Amino acid sequence: MGSGDELALASLYDRHELMVRACVLRILDRPMDAEDVVEEVFWQAWRQAGRFNSSRGTVISWLRSIARSRSLDRLRQQIRKGEVDLEDDDSASVIAPGGAEGALLDAERAAIVRRALDELPAEQRRALELAYYEGLSQSEIAEKMATPLGTVKTRMRLAHQKLRESLSQLRGEAT
Amino acid sequence: MTENHEEMPEGREPLDAVTRAALTPAAVRTATRARLVARARADGATRGGSGAGPVDAAARFGGSRVIIGGLSLALAASLILLVRANGARRDERTAYASRLSTLTKSIDSLGTAVVSRDRLLASLTGSEVRLVRLASAQTASPRALMFWDQATNAWTFIAHNMPQLGAGRTYQLWLVTAKDKISAGVFTVTANGDAVVQASYPLDRKALTAVAVTEEPAGGVALPTGTMVVVGAAGVN
């Protein structure tokens, strides 16, 4: 990447995008904001590739450091604009994520979660994406997917159930 | 699944950041990747130098893991192929992969072109772009415009009908302030006498008094010495 090979950047993105995204989403709630920040994290990595020193840490810790810094910048920006209330306990808690959550943040576990999601039937995964990424209500999802509301509820319930199983398996492995 | 920052709407359960990250639609992730590659390609064209970067380091860091993972994948793939022996599907998949690769390259290329044009458009149409018209100081009729995007300090100079220069000569663009004459670069013109120069230089918004082009020895000079070809006073925007 230091030699200006954009494919190296694509490779870095492919390998660590999920880890970076998770790091950003710990601090920023809105997926759209996170998307901008994820792009900026990798862009900064591209621009500052020459500064990376492998003797001072891994690529993952370097990217996480950039991600945290850029996310906090964006959060401060939102606070200045009044989009986030610092008095809100929830907002305060996301600035300093707990150690246990931090331990979960590594690329391998993220990849396992993604695999679990990939194993969901397409319509269940789509329902989750619409709910969590686009923030749609179940009624809106039903309308968008041209599906009865009851079906949407069932799909989301089954998807959550499957995810819970996968994630509890993850926790079991982590301990 | 403990990371709950807000009361969840009906039917939605709190998910941790990793899961929420994994729920990002593939199309969104792919679009971000394409934008990054296009930006990098555009940026790479203007950057020089070489040296190992984090990706090289990443390759070293993850080398053994990649090898183990690769061997596992290869073993799994071999078993599947033995069991299914479905050559036709494999060929089809290869064809799709090839087509996808071609399309991805095409998208990347288009992305680069779009980024480049967006940059030019932004430097011409930004809300804080200031325009300086330059008129001829000679009998010929060269004319030029300087767009100064004060928000980004981007300067875009466009000239027409510029006279052809002799060997060893060049045009040099100047930003003139009350105290200094700042070189914004040297340039040559096309056979039709056209030229576009893009530069980046921070300047106080009130400092610019004029923009000028002089004819100078090849390589340019520290201060203008030659004939002034076009000049424009910087009015107040």
C-alpha cells in the first residue's frame, strides 16, 4: 500500500472491514454515520501507510486505533451539532466500551458472526438488515418486502433465535 | 447481545456491535470498497515513492494464519468436489468469477473517472469559488479564467488562445498579493493554445490582488521576469 497499490487497500478492506465497522459501531449508533467513518478509517490507513510500524503493534491494533479516533471525532461533531446528548447515559457509555466487549472485538469472532448471518435464509437476513441497518419498523419491512406482517415477525423471531444460538456459542468459546 | 443504547422497537432485539456490523448489506460494503479503490487510484496517480506499507506487514502478520486457513479451505473444497464431482457447476462459477472480475475493474475505472470529474466540478462550482478573469496584455487575444475555491484552497486555471512558445520557454502562473508574487506553477499549451492548470495553495481571502501569466525560461523562475501574457485583477467577490 505504501507503494500506491490500490488493490492492497482493497485487500486490507476485505480482511479488516468487519472488525473496523464493529469498532466504529461501538461508538456511533447510526449505520450511515458509521459507513462514512469506516471509509475514512481505511482512507487514513492508505494515506498514512508509511507511518505504520509493525514493531509497535499489529495492523489490527493500528486500524482499531484509527477507527476509535475517527469515531470519537464524529461523535464530538455530533455533540457540537446537538445530534447527541452527552447527558444521556447511553451515549456516555459508548465512549468507553467495557473490557469484555473489547475482548470480543477481533476479526475472527466477527467473521464467525458473519458466517452465522450468512447461514440464515435470505429473507430472514434481509428482514434483519432492514430493521437494523435501515431502521425500519416491522410494518415498514412488511410493506417493503411485500410480505404479511405476521410473516415478517416470524422471520425476525427465527433470525434472532438463530443468532442467539450462534452468539452464545461464541461466548462459550470465549470463556 | 448486550450492547443496547436505545429502547428497541417492537420485534427488534438489542445486538452487539459485531453483529450490527455484520448486518451491513453487502451492496453497501461493496460500494464503500469501490469508492476507496477509486479514491486510492486517483490518489496513487499523484503520489510517488515506495516502501513497505501496512498491507505488506499485514501479509506477514497474517501469513501463517492465511496458509493454515488456505490449506483448510483447499481440503474442504477438494472433499466437496470429490463428493459432488460437479465439473459443470465449477466451470460456471469460474465464468461468473471472471465476469465479476471484469465488471469490478470496469466499475473501479469508472469510479476513478467520476472522482476526477467530481473534483474538477467541485473546484469550479463550489459555493465559495471566486472567479478572476484574465485578459490579454498583448495584441493577440489570449483569455483565461482562474477559479479559486476558497473553501479548499483549490485553484483551477483555464486558458484559451495562448500563443505557442519557442524552445526553452514556458508559461508561469502567478498569484499576486500586495507583498508577494507567488508561483502557482509552469505550464505549456496545446496546439490550439489551450491549457488547464490545477494547483492547491492556501491564501488569505483578502490577500489576492491579481492573477497573471508570464513567459519565462523553461523550468520557471522565482520571481516573474518575462513578458506578461494575461493578467486579471482580483475583484471582491
